[in-house]
Amino acid sequence: MELAQLGQYIGAGLACIGMAGAAIGVGNVAGNYLAGALRNPSAAGGQTATLFIGMAFAEALGIFSFLVALLLLFAV
């Protein structure tokens, strides 16, 4: 195995850490929404759009890190 190929694998593995961060972020957003909704149920309906936007941003970062990992593996 060449050193350059080894570097690609290590870089792709490190880029995949971003997917774990995205999963933690989505769980954090959903958990905080649920805590706020249980604390004040009348305001929960107005915050669902914010919930989905926060989840979308967190998930987009995970998709970007997956894309970087694929680019490191196959395009470089």
C-alpha cells in the first residue's frame, strides 16, 4: 500500500467524524425542542419550523463531511 493511498484512507476516516458530529447535533436539536415543548406546550407549535431548519442544517454538515470523504477516496 502506498503512502498516498494510506493518507487518503486516513483523511476519509477523519472526515467521517463529521457525520458523528451531525448525528449528535440532530439529537441535541431534537432533545432541546422536546424539553422546551414539554415545558411550554402552547409555544411548541410555533417552534416546529425552527426545529426542522436546525435539523436540516445539522444534517447538511453530515452530508458535506460524507461528500468530502468520498472525494478523498475516489477523486484525489
